[in-house]
Amino acid sequence: MQIKLNSCYAIYSWHWDIPEDEVCGICRVSFDGTCTTCKYPGDDCPLGKYKKSRISLTSSHWRMSTRFSHALHLEVARDRDRQRLVSNVPAAVHHGQGQGRQQGRQFAGSRPVGHSNKRRVSRRHAGNTDHRRNSLVHGCGVDFSKSLFSTMTDHKKFTIVVKVGSSSIVDEVTHEPRIANVSTIVETLVALRRQGHRIVLVSSGAIAIGLHRMGLDRKPKRLSAVQALAALGQGKLQALWDSMFSYRNQKTAQILLTRNDITDFSQFRNAENTLIELLDMGVVPIVNENDTVSTQEIKFGDNDTLSAITAGMCNADFLFLLTDVDCLYTENPRLNPNAKPVVLVKNMNSLEVNTKSSGSSIGTGGMETKLIAADLATNAGVTTVICNSQRPHDMIRIANYICETDAQLRESREVISAESHEQFQITNATEFSQLQHHKIPLHTRFIGQPRNAVKNKEFWLLHGLKPAGALIIDPGCYEAITRRNRAGLLPVGVIGVEGEFGQLECVDIRVGIRDSATGRWDRSKGAVSVGRGRCNYSSYEIDKIKGLHTHEIPSAIEYFDSEYVVHRHNLAFPLHKNSELEQLIQQSSI
């Protein structure tokens, strides 16, 4: 192509006579119809990123089809990226400097030189997407054959859950939808879908859109008013996402959940099967909490937690939590300029950060809820990433980088142990330098534990059910029921009961210290939560049989249902051991 390039490199994209639905929304390259295999989105797509200044130009030497032969745009790259882009451009692009504009005017609207033969070959291979893409890409003078994303695209397809908060969808002040940001998120997710990855979107924003529709400034405190706003906004929210995805020929489905919908294991499996079936059909499920009917008793609490549960249900590889900062910091970076970024967390017990900050005025979350979600998801084997919602294209580069760097850790069958404070600092300093060296966007990565370590039912017990009470056990009992070939929880190991609950209800399992005089729980020393279980007896019955041997149960409650208070199949423990538990066990041994 004979175009004069002065002091900077120009990026070319189609301009006239192309129907919008025939142009890839990411890279703006037409593939004679709907783009189905765009592998070059985000920061590494030369045709989609640099759109600062535009110069109209016509040229007869641009090799394109007859219907697209009128014009193109030059979109000038930013100064700091010129050198990197120029190094990727064949020398032929710079041929004939000084002649480009003159020849462009001379041959404007005429048939491009050498065009007809090349075009006939392209039509002959119309069914071959790779051929069409390569012919156009090489016509642009840019070789995408060695993309940054080739590893992620060519080797393995992933299931990716993306959680988008209210502040990313709706303006916090005006409550108007942020169309540009939503569009960018959709373009990124569609690009991932076209690479073959399975995408689940967890979206907040129903209440915020309801506020906008009613002209209200802030979220009301009354539950019924919040539920009404959710009803007003949910339809509009789904319509917004569906219209954006439909514009790019991507089908979506709506899934609204409350914790009450998955309290029964069969209901949990039904929701799981529906989600997986939609992914198999190539649909993007859009998940939200059903705020219209949810109450405090059946709420997940926030969509960060819901996204982590969703990631566990569909056996996701990645969970991206989009927020208004680049990553997790040791302190709030808005209040403390000396706050340091935390870029890699191998075990949640290694983490030492201050997260005492609330979420946005229209959301319910904050960094603390994201850490809870990360703990939940990593226990299910899901690598969790916190990154900036203003740059959703970064997700692709981050995911590809993670695939390269933590493959060995993910393949290990051993649970990743916690690091000391000094080792944690060294690990983060090393990882931070690696991110800078490879020019990877700043983010925080929580490495998922071995996927085979948590079974489906254990995940449901831990996160699908809300505990109605608690059982307090001693440290020796805890060691016995957490062994590989563990037994169930016998009444002799129970030293206390908290709350009122019925048979087969979910309870929190906690470890406490037994009083040497009474043999009961010493409340002054507290208790540490270690897991969940479904009881074979009610709280009233367990309070009577606690501390007894199995053969003494009939004499205490006049009937014998099971030798176990909680059967081993109804027990579940997270993989991350609580540091408070270790301190408590040390106290009991003194």
C-alpha cells in the first residue's frame, strides 16, 4: 500500500459501505459476513484500540473487495505505542512515501490495482474463516498470526464468570446507564465467546436502574420499596444487556436466584444443570439475585457471593470481579497514598490487608465482600481475579497470562499452604515485577485450590445453605472428622449447641475449648467456625445427648435415629484452614 507515513504509524480500519452487522465489533475487520473467530480483541488489537485522531483518505492500492473500495480511516496511534506497533509492520507498508495522498485522490473510487485475482481466491474459500481472516489481515499489513492470545485460544477453552457491579453499569450520581462502558464489556465477552470460551455474566444494577426510572436520588431503607425498585429495574437491565449482545449476534438468557432456590440439593442440581446446558448451547447466561422476592433470610447478601457460588456451580476456570480500582491494596489507596498493591494470593490465610470500606452508593459490596467471594471461589478450584471495570479488555490478557504462569500450581493435587508474612511480601514483589516485565495490566490473582479437593455436595453444603444454628466441638473431635477416612460427628465430641434448628437443617460447625471442670464448652474462650453440616437431630435433642456415648442416646431422648449427630456424607469443610483455629488448638494443648 503506497501511503506516506510521517512521524507515526497509522492504524487502518474499514470506513464506508459496510453494514454494521458484517463488521467485527472489536477489530472492525469484515469477514464477508458475521465475524465468528476474532482472536485479536483488547489492547493487542491494532484495529480497535487507537482511535484518538482520524484522517480521511482514499487509496486505489488498498487490497479490498469492490464494495469496500471507496475509503478507509487512518486512526493514529498514541505516541507511547508507536515504536511497538511499527516493529510489527512489514516494510511494504512504507513503500512509496510521499505518493500516498496524490495517488489516493487520482484513483479514488476506481478498482484497486491487483485486486480482482486476489478477490476471486477469497470467494473460492468463502467457507474457510481462517483464509478470509488471513487475507484481510495481511492486506492490512499487520500479521496477527502470533497473537498474544494464541495460547489461550488454541489450546484450551475455559469457563469464565464475570461479575459486573452496579457502579460499572449505572452512573452513581445520575443513575443513568453507562452505555459506553456496558458496550465495551459486551464487546470483550463476545470476543471471548468467539474464541470458544464459555461465558457467564453476573450483573447487578436492577435497583439502580429502578432508581433512575422513578427519579429517586438514593436507595430507600424499607425492604418493600427496594423490592419494588428491583421489579422496575430488572426488566430494563436485562433488555439493556440483551440488546447489546443481540447487536453482536450473541444469545443471552436470564437466571434469577435466591438462596431459597438452592436449599434442597435436587434444586441445586437443577439450577446447575440449567446453567451448564445454556453454556453448552453457546448462550451467555446473565445471572442476578431475585431482589424482588428476596428477604434477609434468603439473600445471598451481595452479587460478589452470588458470582462465586455461580462459578462453583458451573465448574468455572476463572472468576473476574470487576471493580473501580486496578487491584487489591494493603490499604485504601484513596485514603493512604502509601498503600501497596497485592497482586498474588496463594492462600487466603496469608492475606493481611485493611478492607474497612463500603461499596458504592448504589451497590451493596466493597472490597471486603470480594475477598469473601474469592475465598469461596478458590475453595471450589476457581482462580479469582480482581481487576478494573473501566478496562474490561484486560481480562483477555490477564487470563492468558494466568494460564501460562500458574498451570503447574493448578495441576497439583496438594492444597496450597499459607505463606509467612515475609514470604508473602517476596512472592508479591516477584509477581509485580513479572507483570511489569510482560506489560500485563495490574490485577490481583487468587489461585484456585485443587479442583478435585471439593466435591459437588460439599460445595452445596458450604455455600448453598444458610446455617440455622451451630454445633460446638472440641479440637480432638475436629481432628477426627477431618481426616481422609473420616467418621461422622458423634455426640461425645459435641460440647455446645447454639440457636434453634430442626432435623436435617444446616448448622455451622465450630471448634471451642472444653471446660476441664464441667466438660462443656468454655464460652469465655470463644469458638472458630470450621465447616457446615446437616444434623440428624434437632437442637433440643442434641442439647440432651451432647457428650454422651452412642449407646446412651435412647435413654436420653427415648428413641434412636442415628449413631451420628451429623453423618460424614453431610459434613463439609473448606480447604483454607483458619489461622484463628490454629491458635485455638495451641491454647487447648497448653
